[in-house]
Amino acid sequence: MRQAPSSEAMAPEDVSSGTTVCCVILGLSFLVGVPGNLLVIWTIWRHVQRRSHTVILILNMAVADLLILITIPLWIYSFAYSWVFGEASCKAMVFVINACMFSSIFLITTMSVERFLAVRHPFASADWKRKRALSKVLLGLWAAAFLLSVPVIPTQAVGGELGEEQCLYRVYTSDGQEVLCLLLETLLGYVVPLAVLVVCYSCLCSRIAQMTLKSKRKSTVLIGSVVVVFTLCWTPHHVGNLLSLVQLAIKGGHPAAADSLNGAREAMAFVAGALVFISSTANPMLYMFAARSFRSSVRDTGIQKLFHHISSTSPGESNRELSFVTKRQSNHTSSSQCSLERQVDLHVNV
């Protein structure tokens, strides 16, 4: 979330069309995303007793996405009329949204790292699971997300003409402060997580096709789809941030080029912001799509089967299977040896 396009810089028809497209996208995101995330939360909370790390991360991400999406009616109302809820509520709501967006990004990154460890280093992953470190990781992720959102409080403001004010503006005290805020948001909220995601899935690509367990392959592909949606939905927003950084860097020496860049950023601001909300809507749809093959009865919904399935293929599951097979083979070997000894004794006695 950053400064919105100013009405002085855009023609009225551009503002109207951009606002209309944004409201339509937000409305669809609300209608699809809120029930979808509620279904994910309810299914995991009520029907999945044995929750793997991946399922717990999905639960946290659904909560973060739901908190983002339930604010959409206020945004649609303000776009259609004006922001009438005061500046304090504007700051508070944008702060919570930013924190939930950061946490959602961090949770996707953690899921990818967890999947990488589960496939490439299953014994280390199982050891991490035995130490019950996930609760500490989650606490750290949420704390970091809220800490990184603190700059919203002093900079977020209600602006615009009287009667048409919007909660979309950032007021910076200097260019240096703006550069710092933009770099912090783009580096920690996009560049670093995306680099981690690319490394994890680059290392997994060769393994996914070779997985003997179809269940593990499905889980890995599902989380990979979440990563792809994250990249598609967040890239335009951070491209806008980069355009702003370039515009700040060249506005002293090349004012005409800086104005052109600022116009390009403002033209894409509404749609790029709406796409960010789509990322919170798309994840439940991906779970529903992946759950189609698990729809076996009326009683057990497909998504319920999916989460049971992911939990049954959690890190360390293969180790337990391996241990069971080893013990069974050991027992079989012992029984065979005893049988052989009995046969030898019989021949000696005869």
C-alpha cells in the first residue's frame, strides 16, 4: 500500500475507469475469498486433529488472508463515495492489512522452505519437527510482520478534496524517508522472499518428477502453485515501488522523465493494489482445485481429505514408514533364522 494517484495527475475518466475496475476486482475477491478462507479455517480447526507443519502454516495464512479481505467493503464504500471513518481508523486498518500481507508472504516462504527440507532433507526436517520449533517460528513471523508495518502509522494519511477524501495517501517528511520505506517494503516483502522461493523450487524441480510417493508430489505441486500466484499478484505492486524509487532518483536532473514515470505508476496503482487482494483470494481456490481428487463421499469433503492427506505426508512420515519397514524386515529375518536353526537341530537329532 502506497500513495494513491492524485486526481490532478489523472484525467477524470481515467480515475473513474480505474476506480470501477478496482471495485469490481475487490467485490469479487470479497465474495470468493471470505467464504473460501472461512472454509479452510473451519475445516482445519474442526476436522483435522493431526495437523502437520504445512497444514498449520496454511491455517495461519488463511487467518491473515481473511483479516485482509474483511476490510474490502470499507474500501469499496470509500472509493464509491469518500473515506468517512476518520484518520485514526485509516491508520489502524492499513497497519493491520500491511501486517497481514507481510505475514502471508512470510508464511508462503516458510511453507516452501519446509517443503524443500521435507523432500531433500527428510531426516533433518523430522528432527526439526520433534523439537516443536514451529510455534516459535510462527511467533517470530507475526512479530516481524507487525514490526515492519510500523512505518504505516506516522505516514498513512487521509487526503483529497473535501467530500472526496480517501485513505490512500502516504505523507513522507523527506525523500530519504520515502526511499527507506519503499526499499524496506520491496526488499523484505518481495525480493528476499522471492529469492528464497526460487532457490527452494529450483532445487526441487528435479526431485518432484522422481518422487515415488504420489502424495508428496501433489503436496509439493500445490505449494508451488501458491508460490506462482504470489509472484503474479505481487509483482505489479512492487514494480510500482521500483518506478517510484527511480522517479525520486532522477527528478532533480530529469524532471520530464520523472513525471512520466510518476504518471505510469499512478496509472497502474489501482489495479496493482487490487491484485494484492486477489492473492488472498486465490489460495483457497487452489486448495479446492487440488481437493477434487479427494472427494470420495458426501460426509468427507474434498478439502477435508486434502488436509488429512497433507498431514499424512508431513516431514518425517517417510522416516516412520522406513522405520516400520526396517523393523518388519528385521522381525522377518529373525523368524527365518529361528526356523532355520530348528531345522538344523532336527537333522542333528535324526
